[in-house]
Amino acid sequence: MPGFLFSHMELKVLKGGKSSSLISEYRFAGGEITDTRLMGVVGMHLHWILPYETDVRDLHQFYYYDIEELGLESMATYIGDDDITVEVTGRGLYGGLGAKMKPLTEREARYLANTMIAETKRRNMLLPEEARDLDFITKAPVLLSEEEREALERKMCVDIHTDYGAVNYYLMRCFGKDPEGAALLVADGADPADFGRIEPSRHCTFLRNTIQFTGGVIKKNYLCESLIEVDDENTHKIVTSEVSIAGGKITGAKKRSEFRISDYEASMKLSRPEFVTVYEIYGDMDVFDREFAPYVLGATKTGHDCGDMFMEFKRDNYHVEQADFKLSDDVQTLYFVTDYGQLIVGAYSLDDIVRAEALLQTGRINKIIQSTAKYQFADPIIYEFALSGMTDFTEFLKALDQ
């Protein structure tokens, strides 16, 4: 079973060699799960321990589970007891969820692990390699009572503070083809006749939603305009709906209209300013990589032809509580490191770019980078640069003007 070894702020795969008999002796030492059930994804960390001294006594498992479609999408394991490695591995796998971690009992942990594995198999999705040798968990499935399941669901759900949050989470669950998740937001005793099918027949990504209060005191009514992407069709649609709320719970929801829009119209609705600062990197890139690593712990990394993109997410999901919700509002900072010695930093607000610039002035990294240009663009542009294959941001901008 693979694990991870922490060294110089990097994670490296460490091939394990534990026998199945050794695995079966692990005992539950603790667990925790993200409170992101309503976002459609959860991360889970389980800690197992052998009841005697050995150099492989501690086993940490990290699960990344997509409730909507993919099941157990990713999993990592770490054999050891280094607290920093545990934290970094968890942040690396599900740190972008903007979550708080909630403690799990052994019954809850075993129930969730078994459910994640069983559901992934039921959907005919491949399990991660790390999930294929878990007999010590799967050989004794746990059945929770209805009260235990309800308590676990509440633990996995973030507290919602506004009607806007309830509406956005409810529609997100509907468009994500997650009726069980949507039901968590419905008021007890709500009349089924007050609900209609809002979502198209296929799974959709909930890109943006604008909410307008239309009246009511005890039961409040809201008109919603949702921009969605129908995933299998790669098309965009606008769906308008009416949602009613009382006491923070959904009491009714019905669709008013649905129509397709062009990709250009969708991009206009998702358009937003982007603040960009360009840095030149001086000296050895290996030195830069070492000094830069702490700034992107927990960020999502994607490789491109001429560099690497790091996406840093906000620490919570309060953007879902807004009357004008955008899925991408959870992004705090973008960092693009080119293979030719440039660091491009981007953010969607002035406060966020100022924060990023201030952080880069701390530590030894400020000795090897220098700001050479600052921009404000009407539309996001860093991704265009990353996809362009060009190596210099200034030359990229000149090419755009031609």
C-alpha cells in the first residue's frame, strides 16, 4: 500500500510492504470529515494504529469522495506519525474544499469508508489503488440506525446562515442530480405538491445564480436565474425558478423557464475583472521551488506546456451565501510559474492581489523575485496565457494586441 514521506516540503511516494495479516491488526485511532456534503464533495481522514510498537505502527488514510458522479475519486495513504505530513497530505487532497473538519466515531468512519467503496463500485467507476486492500474495513460493514445516519449527515453539512445560502445549496444539489442532498435542505412536513422538477435530465454544473426576493414574511419567496452547464452535452442553459423558504428550510421550488444560450453569452455572464502582478525570478529555479513551496501548500496544481498553475482556494464557502453566487468565487489566488523564470500572480479582487503581494514580501523568496508589472484586466487572462504555450507574459500581451 503506497504511502507518503515528507521531506523538504515535498511529498514522495513510499512503497509499502505490509502483509495482509499486519493490515488486519490495525485499530481505529481517530477520524475526521469535511463539512462539505452540500457542495457535493467530501474529504475524510482516518487514523489507524497497531496495538504494539513497530516502525509502521501508524496508518493515515485520506479520502476524496465525489457524491454526485465519480464516487471515491482519489485516495492517499501515509505510514508514520509526523503531524506536518498528515496536515500537508490532507490539505493537498481536499484543502481546496473550504471546509472545517468534524470528528468521526469508529462506527461513522467504518460506515463511510464502506459506503464510499460500495457506491464507487455500483457506479462502475475504478477504485483508487489505495482502496483495493482494505479488508480490515470492508470485511465488517457497519449499519447505522436512522438516528445515527441523521446525526452523521448533520455533521457533514455546514451551518447555513442566510436564505441565499439555503437557496444556492438546494439548487446546487438539484442540478448535481443529488436528491438526497437536496432533501437535507427541505422543511419537515413540506408538501410534495409544492415541488417540481427544476433540473434538466442530465447532470449539470451550477456556474452562477442570481437571487431576487419577491415577497413574504414567514414564508419568503425568491426568484432565481441559474446559469448551468449540461455536462454531457457541453451546452449552457439559463433556468429560472421560484423557491420558497420558511425558517431557513425550503418549503417549495418550481421551474418557470429553461432555455439554451451560446458559449459566448455564458462567458459574458461569468466575466469578471482579474488583477495580475508579474514577477521575474532570479537565480536557480530549484532554489525558487523550495522557497515557493510553503506559499502553495494545499493549492491545486495543474501542469501546462510552459509551466505550472497553482490555484489557492478560500478557507470557507461563504460565497455560497451571496445573492449573486459564482462557482469560481471560491478561488483566492492563482500562481503560474513558467519554465522560463516568471511568476504570474492573479486574483479576482484588489484585496486578494494585495494580500498575495504582501505574502510574497515575507520570507527569503522576496530576495529572488522582483515585481516588474501590474495589470487590471476586464476579463480573466492568466488561463489564456497558460494555454497559449508562450513563455513571456509581456510578449503574450503584445500578441493579443496585434
